Amino acid sequence: MATPQLEKTYNPKAVEDRWTRAWIARRYFHASPDHPGKPYCIVIPPPNVTGSLHVGHALNHSLQDILIRWRRMQGRNTLWLPGTDHAGIATQNVVEKQLMAEGLSRESLGRERFVERVWQWKAASGNTIINQQKQLGESCDWDRLRFTMDEGLSKAVIEVFVRLYEDGLIYRGERLINWCPRCLTALSDIEVEHEDIKGKLYHIRYPLTDDPDTVLVVATTRPETMLGDTAVAVHPDDPRYRHLIGKKVRLPLTTREIPIVGDRILVDFEFGTGAVKITPAHDFNDYEAGERHGLTRLAVLDHAALLDAAGMQQAAVEPSVIEMLRGLPVSKARPKVETLLRERGILATTEDHKMAIGKCYRCKTVVEPYLSPQWFVNIKPLAEPAIKAVEERRIRIVPESWVNNYLGWMRDIKDWCISRQIWWGHQIPAWYCLACNGRQIITADGRTTILPGAVPIVSKSAPTRCPSCGSTDLLRDPDVLDTWFSSALWPFTTLGWPDQTPELKTYYPTSTLVTGLDILFFWVARMVMMGLKFMGDVPFKDVYIHALVRDAEGQKMSKSKGNVIDPLHVMDQFGTDALRFTLASMASPGRDIKLAEERIEGYRNFANKIWNAARFALMYLDGPRTALPPGQRTFPDRWILSRLGHAIRAVTAELESYRFDRAATVLYQFIWHEYCDWYLELIKPVLQAPEHLDGASTRHTLVETLETTMRLLHPFMPFITEEIWQTLPRQGDSIVLQNYPVLDQDWVAPDVEQHFSLLEHTVGLTRTGRALLNYPPGQQIPFHVGHDDPNRQNQLHQLQRHLAHLSRGTAEVSSPCDWPAVRLLRLVTEGLSVGIGVSGDVDLKKAIERLAKQIMETDKELQRVDGKLKNLEFVSKAPPEVIAEHQGRVQTLSRDRVLLADSERQLRAMLAV
RNA sequence: GGGCGAUUAGCUCAGUGGUAGAGCGCUUCCUUCACACGGAAGAGGCCACAGGUUCGAUACCUGUAUCGCCCACCA
């Protein structure tokens, strides 16, 4: 017997560090277009460069790594392409915060030095998440690490922008957009998070100009914006108001008069008072109504969402009101306006009202609709092919339930605002000739505003002179592109586009995209559109959408709530394999994951179980082993191989349909309950008797099964499987490069499995008996087994040896009727009877009392079900014919066990003891 | 307002038109020579509610309730 080479308890830390380094150093994960095999490629959803690994990443990346390792082992030419996203606003915010701590600001630094500073920050901190990904065991091709602002990718971004512009799919215009007054930039529609809050509905009196005694009461949730009203709308069919259309009201707090218009789109006359104020510069609906009625747009809020004196002046607001409100944020201005209106008797009434406000997805500041010139993508022409691709299932979305979500959004898609007024990002490749556009370009307070009338020169490289007037006085558009613009190109720009690289040819379209549904619209939809536009093909064939990870209470994890599970901490405490396996096992479709640490601890135990199974196997490595044809294998060997075959088939099938959870369950079940609990126990007598005839065959199967199992498990638990695999007899340097197990048809043995289930059942009965009788564990228990079916009776004979061993007893197989009836308790199920001999020093009376008690309880339960169960076959697992045969002498012991007495009288006697 | 999903053991979740499953937790027994991060035996469920289809429904259909998510400009 060999000395065990492994520690008694699995210690993940050292193992993980060692293999992380070795795998990367040996470049096992490096992919090349020349490699053989059908390509399999995943591009990673690039985490923000500011990020550190949170549990959502851990889930997302674990699942990808499972797929990647699995496909690699299957012999595919496998590329997992890693990278990070420059995360425009998020990163800029991080660096600005740093500057603030130093008493600096980005304005004081100036654009160039600020951007330089961000690059410095990236160089210093940008690799945090990459290193954490490596710790997680991710088998990315780290040689191909990309960053969305790499030179090549930036070039591609410019290329795309220019081509879209030339195709008329990018335009510039002044629109009402979502504006974050803290980040001071435009946001796209989906960058706004809506939240319900309780607000008030203010009813305000607007007097008619030709009849000041008549007032039109309008309802609004934002009284402070009334200063910018340019009309009041009523429904043209509303009998209360329709005669007023065309008249004017005097706008309170101002000296302006505004018209009453009829608008059936804006006005729902059941809501509020049926009259709506129109503020085209501060509300999306009003903006459109303003377009319909040709209204002017008066902005009374500035870019920081403060009440703007100049704007108010232009809106003819009373000077005293301007003085009161100037420079105030909306939150302070609103109560002041309310008080003012109340004092002047203009406020009719207020009522509580639930309303939705939008917040910036980066900084949670309330966003304002803001009128400003921006760049947009004309998205409909791009969306159409992207809709078709999913409808025609050229892209398969898993789970399918998200298809409708995707299609619904795509069919109703709005133009995409892609310009951001920040400095960190891809600067828009547009220039303006100052000579030609002199009056369109205004610089004030250090902010340059390029009015919508300015004519851009869009070009891949900086033009030296204006093509129309020849002037060299050119100004580049200061805006940068939405971060998601470059992300949308990720599947092809990372492979070298616009160059026709071998990588692009080999790996595009990629195979699978693994992502959370939170970025389905931000990212997935846009990749589809851009991929189809520029590559003429879908960017990926499958999209697997996984759930969100929440804490054990189902709350979204957030730092402020303090309920964040830090994956690095967990990896440290329980091991990376345990975390990965946990996440995989909980990745059921269509349900969020509530993660609790106990669960991870459970899989840590699983890792330890595997470890010890390996230790056990290693003790018998030294003995001779033979490769025997299946016929010569022993019963336990044939059984475990048959089960292994099932596991292989199941795991593979589940992975093919992205059921990581079920694959994990299969592995857990097989390894713990079949390999460890039964197989290892079954073969112990053979292994521990050195001269046993079956020794060679058994040792062979023991190791063969373990080795195969390690390969089967490797994608899920890469570290421990590698470590164990290394100790086994093997060919090759690393499990990473081994073949994934495939089912060997010779292993399939239904007859053996049937055999085994008889054994399992019988052993279970003896153990129950032992527990019921309080047999001391050390004491051997004498028992008889028999079966009504002669065939199975025979099988029992063959299993006698195993039975005796596993039951720790002396087994005798005899036909059910010829047992010594005295002092035996018999347990029967499915025609199988086990009689346990009761030796003198056990209190038979007590044992029978306990049985009787159980029977009584069961009886009560049966009576509760109200006579429906007159026939015991409903509660017994015994086949009906067996029950019928024993009618009247059978009592239910529990739902699946029946106590059998030789006669009713005997039964009564037993119960009455 | 629209759409989607959930509701199964104390907790977290699988699952199937035909006798209810797992992990964790709990109870009892056991430190036997792979593992106490272990072994064995147990307890514990009108499968949210109400109808319908069916020989039979936890599963299929309809409705109700509660919770969650996504989308949406209702002032």
C-alpha cells in the first residue's frame, strides 16, 4: 500500500496559485487560427476597466469558462477573448473623484492633461479585474487582451462612425435628450433608470386674457417649469374646454400670454383637470406637442439643472421671481414656487400623486430633459436586419423567453444618442471650419457650444483645411462617443477588423455570447445591429442569458446595503472551485440567484470529498492493474462504469442546452453518492485483501473511473481536478489539454444496474432494521433475505457477499417462507423481504413497541386521507399482486415499507406485546 | 399602463400528466483503517388559492392573490 501523497484536507489556496501561473506560463489557452478543429469562440463581455470582480462577474465568467474548457477538451479550436471596457462616464467619474481629493478638477487640468491622467490611472489600476479573473481560473487567451480604447479598436470605431455617417445613418441635431446635470452629459434613453416616487399634482389657475375672471386650471407635477410654458393644451373633444381653443391665457409669474391649443395626443381629459401646460424645453411629451403646434422652446433650467436667470429673463418672468429663484436647484425652487403660487391665490389645490423620475445609471442623479445639439444614430435601418436575424433563429436566444423582449424593444427602437459631453472616450471624428461656421460656434464660461446649424466635416483623419473655404482654422467636435458604441463593435474589432485578419475569418461569427439580461439592450442588441451592418453576418450564434445574482434575502447586492458577497473573499475562504461550482449549480434559467454562503460551504465540502476519494484511490495505485475486457470486470466495476456512462451522457447533454445547474447536479450525485458512497464501499473488501482475485481488475477500474471523472468535472472545478489528475497515471502534461470523456458503449449495463438496485434496496432495509433495533454499530447483525421472484432470489445469492459487507452482518439468502419465524423482524418492500435476527441481548419488546408506534401513526395518517386508501397498494411500493397475496396480514409501516406477519394473529400478537 | 417570471420541505431551489426530489438546516446513532468539510438512519410538504380538461393535475387551460423583474411620456 502506498503512502498517501495528498493532505487529509484539500487546501485550495496553494493549488490554485500554482496552476493559475502554470497554465498561463505554458500558454495552454492560446488560440490560433491555424490550430485544428472546428472553431469555438466567445468574446468576453468586457468588464469596466474601473471594476473589480463582483459576484455577477464571477457567475458570468464561470459559465463562460465552463463552456470554453469543455469545448477545448472536445478538440475545438477554442478562443476566449478577454478585454476591458473604457467605461466612459464611470471611469471619468473615478478619476475626477481622485482629483477632487487632491483639490483639483478636470477643468483646472484641461482636457489633454486630464485624459493623460486617466491613462495613468488605467496603467496603474486597470489590471485589477484582469488579475482577479485569472484567479478565478479563467482560461482566456491572455495574449489577446483588448481594451476598447486600444489603438486598433479606436481606429475601427472611427471607421464605423465615418461609414455610418456617409451612409446617412449618423446625423447631428438639436433634440430634447436625457441630461445628467451632475455628469454634465447627454445620456441615451436606456441609460436612464426609472424610479417611482410620491410627488404632488399641482393644480394651477391660468386666467384667460380676454376674461380674467375665468381661469383654466392646469395640472402639473413640476410647477417650477411653468415659467417655460409656451401653451396650454386641452382635448379638442372636451366639452368643458373646446370652446377655449384659440384663446389665450396669461402665464402667472410672467408677463407672457400663451395660447390654448387642442391636442388629442397629449391630453387625456380624464386625468387631472383635463388641461395640460406645455413646456417644450423641459418635457419629452411637451417637446413633441411643441413641434406639432409650432411653439417656441423656452429653457428656464441651465445645464446643471439650476434655474437660469438668462433663460427666465427670456421667458419674461417677473424680475422679483427671477431674483428669488436664480441659481436654485429644482428641489429648492419647487417649494418656493409653490409658496408663491399659494400666496397669490393661484394654486387651486394639490394632491398626492405617484410619479416616475429618471436617474442617471452612473451616478443616480435625477436626469433632466435638456435641449441640446447631439449626434444620433438613425437606428431603424440597422434594427430591421437585427430583428430578422432573431426571428429567423440565425441567432438563438437561450432561454427563449427573452426573444419577445428583444424583438419588442427592437421594433420600437428610438434613435440612439451617441454623443457624450465628457472627455474620456473616443472623440467624435468631426471638425468645424471656424471661418464658415463663425456664428454657429459659441464659447462661453469655458464651454464650447456648437449650434445645430454648424456644418461638420467628418473624416477618418484630421483635415488640414476646410474643403469649402480652405481655412485652416478648424475645431474638432469636443464630444466623445457613448461607451456602448465601441462595445457594439467588440465581436469583430477585437479580431482585427477592419483588417481581414485570419482571426476574423476563423472566429467570426463567434459561437456563444454569455451575458446578463441587464445589458441585453445596451450591448447585445447593438452588437447584432453592428455585426450585421459591418460584417454582413451575425456576431454570435447563441446568446445565453443568465440571471442576476442577489443576496440570500433576494436583495440586489449593493455596497450601500452592505450585503455584497465578495467573490475574492469567498474564493479565499472556500476555494475557487467551490464558488464556481456553486454558481454553476444555481444557474437555472429564468430565476434570479439568491446566493448564500452556506451553499458555497456545501460545495467546499464536495471538493474535500473528491479530494479524499482521490486519496483513497491513490493508496491502491501501486498494486498491479490490468485492462480487462468488460466481461471480466467485477459486478461493482461494471456498475460504476455504467453509471459513469450515464453521467458523461447527461453532463454533455445538459451543457449543450446550457443547463449548467443540471450538469452540476449530475456530477455531484455521481461523484458523491455513486462513486464514493456505494462504489468505494463496495470494493473495499477487494482492495483490502491483497491477494484478492479481483484486485487487479478493481484497481484498474478504480483509477480509470477517477481519471475519467476528473476530466468530466474539470470545466467546473479546474483546480482540484488538475491537481488530482497530476497524481494519477496519465499521458500528457495537463488535464486542460485532455479529451472530454465520451460514452463508451461497452460500459452500458442495464442488467448490472438492475442488480445493483436490488442490492441497494436490500442494504437499505437491513440498515433500517438495524436502526430500529438499536443494534450497536460494531455488532454484526444476522439477517435473511429473500424475494418472491425466483430470478431475483438468484440475484440475491450472487450479491450475498456484498450484502454481508455493506450491512455489516451475516447474510443468509433463503426463500421468504422458510425463515425461522421466531424472533425475526421482517421488513418487506417490492417483494423483497429482509428478516433480521434478534439476538438475546436486544430488547425485542422495545423494538416491537417502536414499530407498533410507527404503525399506529401511519394508520392515523391513512385515516385522515379518508378511506381512500383501503387498498394498501396505494401506500406500498409493493406490487399489487404481492399485496393481494398478503391481504389481511399486511400493515403499513410507512408509506413505502410494509410490515409483514405470517398471519393476522401473529401481527396482532406482535403489536400487542 | 403593457409584458414576463415566480409561488413545491425550516431555508435556497430542481422536477414530472400517474406513489413528491436535491442541497443546506434539524433529530438520533457512530470518531470503523479516504473524508466528522465524514458515515448511517430519520423527522418534515392539501406542490399559493379557486374553477376547468382528464380515469388521474403539483404539472395542461382559465381566473384570483401575493412577490419580483423588464418596458412605458400619462401631465
